[in-house]
Amino acid sequence: MTISITLDDVEQAASRITGIVRRTPVIRSTFLSDCLGRDVWLKLETEQPTGSFKIRGAANRLLELEPDQRARGVIAASTGNHGQAVAHVARFLDIPATIVASRLVPANKLNAIRDLGADLVVTGRSQDDAIAEVTRRSQHDGSIVLPPFDDPAIIAGQGTVALEVLQQVPHTSCVVVPLSGGGLISGVVIATKGLRPHALVVGVSMDRGPAMYRSLQAGMPVEVDELDTLADSLGGGIGPNNQYTFAIVRDLVDRTLLVTEDEIANSIRALHNHDGVIVEGAAAVGVGALLAGQLDNLPTGAVTIIISGRNIDASLFRRIAAGTHTQTRYGK
Ligand SMILES: *Cc1c(COP(=O)(O)O)cnc(C)c1O
């Protein structure tokens, strides 16, 4: 298939969203550079308003709305960070927003969405249940649905992070990206391959319910059980009617890797101890792959890891940092 989203779309998104979205810093990690024997840089999307990169796509999509669409209001299903981003940008633009979350979404994220002034609906036991509720409500009241990843404007917005990476760390030869529905990595791979055709783009997911990874193996979008994981922002399916991200990831992404819960916990701890960065589980998977030796055979050049968000429950973070976190909470 031909991919309809281009580098040009990502560049246009970048100019559209300045003023709402931050140009986040990069830092060189001495610890990880020593581990890998090459330059390792961290792109700190933890520094965005609402604490994750999701504001990039949300801002680009909301700024595209026509006045009559703004008046109808927007609605989004979310594992947390997309909801916070939509709520934040909608408030800034004075657009009414409803966020639908399942009961798997952690309380810290639900509270943040409420604090941003959005209508919060908690329903169902999975992201798929939340999506069904969004469809039902939008059909009923005409509100505009903001998908979390499978949307050209969302993908182009998320891709703006890669434009910054390639300016900030020009010798990047590999970009490592947390992977769930694939909005982030789709935008990143379109921008990266457009500017540096030989750079590699690697996606990393948790091994507990990696929907895109299983779909790639199956050759089509498949459902996976949504399991409790430290990488809660990576939970949920890619949608049975996936239109964009599945094909983009399949055709353009160089490798997809999986990490365990222990590797995620160790990486959260390592990032805190060595680099002074507080991250949520989803943001730690790239470091997890590096520490597990899964990035050992890359071509020369710097590795830049997208540190995608910081919205971790405070008491969970303290237990992980102290090494007293256990996995007994996992039922399945
Ligand atoms: C949403 C999210 C991801 C994954 O993004 P996709 O576009 O769904 O692949 C990774 N990390 C964090 C912190 C997120 O919120």
C-alpha cells in the first residue's frame, strides 16, 4: 500500500502546534552510553505539559477542527495520557471534552483528567470497552471522536518529536520508540526515514499483551488479552479495522522487541538512579531492551530513546525505586 502521511505533514504539524507543545530537551545518558559502548541519548517527553508526548497529536488534531466541529465538542477513549492531553488542549482552545476510560486506568491519571476540567466517564474493563462507549456517545450526541493513534493528524503530530531528535542529536542512527497502538512510532518512522533514510527505527512493547507485535506476527490486526502491566500506557488493541498504523509499522519499522515486567521495573529504577529522570513503565521499555542486550547489534552512530511519559502512580514509583515492588498483583 502507499502511505498517505508524509514528512511534509509532520513538518506542517510542527509549525501548527508550537505554542501549545514544548520542544523537549535531550540528555546524554552516561550510564546507558557506557552499557552499550556508544552514545545513548534520552529524548525527554516527560517534560511536556501533561507529562507525555500525547499532547503533540492531540494539539495537531484539535487545531484542525472547523468552528462548527469545535462547538460539537470532542470525545476520546484513553488509557490515561491521551485523555490528559486532549483535556489539556481542549481547555486551552475552549472546546468541551469528554474522556472515557476503563477501570484499568490508574487513579493518578483519572484524577489528572478530572483536574483538567474534562467530563470523565469510567466504564468497562478494557480499552476496547471504552472505545465502544465513545462510539455510542458520539453517535448519540454528534461529538467529534479523537482516536488515540489511528488517525493521520494524530500520527503527524506525534512524528514532530522525531524532527526535534534529528536536530538535537544529528548523528542518531537508531531511534527507539515505545510501541502500543503505533501512533507515535508511525509518525517517528515517517519523519525519520524522510530525513535519514538509513537510520533504524525500533519499536518496543511489553510482553504482557503486545497487540501490535502479535498483529505483525499474524499478518493482520489481532486481538490480545489486555493484562495488568507496569507499562499501562501500552495496553489495549490496535483495532480490528486499523487503517493506518498497522501498515505503516509493518512496512517501515525495522524491528519490534518485547521486554518483561522485571526489565521494565529495573529500567524505571536505572533511569532514576543514573539519569535523575522519573518515568512511567511505558516510557522505560526502550531502556529495558537496551539493558537486556537487545540493541547490541546496531550499526554505528548514536541511539536516541524516546522517553515517552512520566505519569506513574507515586507510591508505585517509590516501591520500584526502593526495590520492594513485587509482581504478586498480577492475577493472570
Ligand atoms: C500512548 C503512549 C505510548 C504509545 O503510543 P502509541 O502511539 O499508542 O504507540 C507510549 N508511551 C506513553 C507514555 C504513552 O502515553
